[in-house]
Amino acid sequence: MEDVLGKPKKSVIDDAMAIQKAVSLVKLGARLQVLQSELPGLSRDRLLSVYKEIRGSSPPKGQLPFSTDWFLNWAPNTHSSLFMGIMNQLSERNPGMEAVDLLVAGYTLYLQTVKAIDNPAILSMTRAWRLYRFCAAGVLTTHQCESCKAKFIVDPYDLNTGYQCVFCDMDTRVGPKVDFEKKMYQELDWAEDQAA
Ligand SMILES: [Zn+2]
């Protein structure tokens, strides 16, 4: 649709729906960069207003963590693989679904799943988005373990024949010590998000 000057006319309903998506993302813990990337139709100022209204404070400043390594460590890898498994199933069943809707639905299902198995949500919304984008760009991918046949997040450059996942090959990428009782990863992730 175009107005008299030939400029594309912005639909009020589309605008309201985009705001609603921003609200959902912020409630799930998304940083401002995630909103800017997934909702390019909304200005930074409007996204900032949504963020402040829901969180009651300004978003933390600075860059997000860029490393792919975090997703390959033991406990983060199990959660990352679970999340991308959910995302891949969702997008297969809903081929027309927009990325932002997939993220909201996928991350909500991830939170419900880890809650059901009494695990802390060690994958933050912002990290989940990062992971989704890394997989879309082919920087990370999912690959089937030769032993247990489940699919896990891997660096495609690390792949060799006879790939074994973090459960089947305990010597690979042990990473930081895991203490689920103290919900250490959640705190680490939060601290890193704050410091970034
Ligand atoms: Zn395995």
C-alpha cells in the first residue's frame, strides 16, 4: 500500500504487532541489540521505550559476547543443542513463520522444557538468539552423534568422521566446571551480559 507521495504506507496493525513482538522478546530477557536486529521496522527510540517500560531501567551498554566457544562447552552445549532441536522442529512444521516469532516460540518452549527437568536455564534469550544467528550463517551447525544418534551443536570446522557428542565423548571440550545446584552458568551468563 502507498500514500499520495508514493511512499509505502505503514500499517497501524503491523506496527502494533511489531510492538507486541518487542514486548515478548524483552519479557524473555532479550537485549536491545536483539530487538534492533529482529524488528528493523521499529526505531531504536521506540524499542528503547518498550525496553525501559518493561524492565524499569535502561539496557546495559556495549557489545554482546561474540565467541562461538561458549556453545561448545559441556553444559552450554547440551542446552544449545536442545534449543536448536526445538527451533529446527518449529521451522520445519511452520515453514512460513518469521524468525522473530520462531525465537519467541522456541525460547518459550526451551524454558518450559528445562523447568520440567528441573534444570537452570543456562541459555539466556540473548545467547539463544546469538546461537540461532550463528546457525543461520553456518558458523555453527547441528550434527548427529555417531554413538547415541542425537543431534548436537558443533563447529563445522571441528567435524571429523565418527563424531561423538559431549555425552558420549567425555574428553572433548570439558569446559568450566558445572554446578547445577548453584545455577552457576546462569549467574556467569548474566554477569557476562552485564559486563559486556
Ligand atoms: Zn552421543
